[in-house]
Amino acid sequence: MKAPTSPTSAPADVGVGLKPQHYMPALEAVSASTPFPAGCPAWFEVHPQNYFGAGGPPHRWLSAFAEQVPLSFHSVGLSLGSADGVNVRELEQLAALCDRYAPALVSDHLSWSGSASNRYPDLLPVPYTRGALDHFAAQVARVQDRLGRSILVENPSRYLAFAADEMTEAEFLHALCARAGCGLLLDINNIEVSATNLGLDADAMVDEVEPALVGEVHLAGHAREDHAHGALLIDDHGSAVSDDTWRLFERFVQRAGPRPTLIEWDTDVPAFDVLLTEAGVAGAIIRRAMRRHQSFAGKPHALA
């Protein structure tokens, strides 16, 4: 294993996804050091695949942000679940970028995106079986050995369940963390999407997640289609966070305490101020959770 890098620490506060159309207003907010939520998010997340080029304007912008705020790298290309193993070229490019910027967090998905001869522009699900767990844990360990650090693995949005599933999603993710030494990126929107599409209990899914394993939370919007058999939710990251996702997020942080939390908006990207408004809602929920935890910590324990 290579020597670990020394990343900065991502604060347990709200970040936003950094988009090229927001470079200027986001950097102005960072440079002004205006306290959040009025001005600047606490950190920014990027898809590292957008910065795999050697130089040019993308790196000049990213370097300017990296000098002032923590960064999170949310990879979409390692294809951890592919039968022929992780994409080696993607892994080497990600390792070089991590060495260059020392991000606070690095993550990818509980999914696969390619085979020996094809690459797919999607995050495809894996079955929750012991065989899939063995393979996935080995690939996560391979990535962590190369990066010299642990990564976070994100729970997926699901549209169908595998008939051969042998465990719940949370059981699979918990076992993966135990086997590979990774953490979880808990996407609350993905829980709402999966629960709705598969007829599951979203509250129970959130409650089943072990808080100690969660290193980051994602909040995003989704599209909805109404059919004769019921609603179909599509994880498109193209709208504001839903009321149910906000409720599930508050349910989680009231139990778990604050975590680094991202407002994720990848399609039909709005003005930067819209992201800040969403971030402000998330920040208010986090602060309520902090007050609740501080209140409980200050109370004497009742005698049995």
C-alpha cells in the first residue's frame, strides 16, 4: 500500500456540487468569506472525471477553490462492480488527481458501468448476494490500496430488485464496510427513489443504516412518473429536494448527528443562488440536530 495522503477534513456542514457555470459566483462567495448560509458553502464536490485532463482552465479553477475550501471527489467511473474488476485507467487517473489535490473525501457507487468490451453511461445495480459482496469488497480494497486512503460507497437508486437477493441493502453495505474498511455515502434521495419504486419502507431503510459508517450525505431531486401501477421515481438530480427527502434527512441527522451534506444538482442546473437556498434548508436541519444532541448531552442520566 502506498503511504496515505493527508487530506483536509470535510466539515459536518453543507456543501454543493461545483459546476463550471457557477465557477465565478462560487469563487466570489469563497473569496468574500461571507458566513454560510448567506454566502459560501462549507465545501465543494466535483466529479473527478471532469478534471482528468493535464491542465487548462478546469484545473486553474479547481486549484483556486482547493486553496480556500475542502473538496470532495465523487467518482462516477470506477465501475467497482464490473465482473472483470475496476477500471484500471480510471483508477490511475483518480490516484493522480488525489495526489494533486488531496481531497477531503473520495467516493464512488455501489454499481457497475462496463464490461470487458463496453462502457455504459449509467450506474447499474448489483445483486445483494454473498458472491457479489466478495467481488465488490475485493475491488474496493484494490482502490483503497492504490489511493492509500479509505473511500465512501454510495447506496444506489433502484428500479427493480434482483430475485436472488440474499440480504437487504443496509446489510450488504454494512458487510461491505466491515470487509473492505470503507465508509458509506448515504444518498437520502436514493432511498426515497428505491423505496417508492420497490414498495419498501423508506423510514425503515434510513433507520437501518449504521450512523458510524456514514461519512457523507447526499440530497438531490428526482423526476416522477405516475402510472396505473403507481408512481415511478427517476433519479435525475434535476430539481429541488423533495419534501419526503427533507423529512428522511432530518430523521437521520436527529438520530446520527450532523454529517458533511451535499446539495446535488446535475441536470437543468439552476443559478448558484438556488443551490445556496437549498443548502440553507439543509443547514437549518443540521443545526436543529446539533441543538438536540447538545441538549441531550447536557441532561443527567435517569436512574434505573
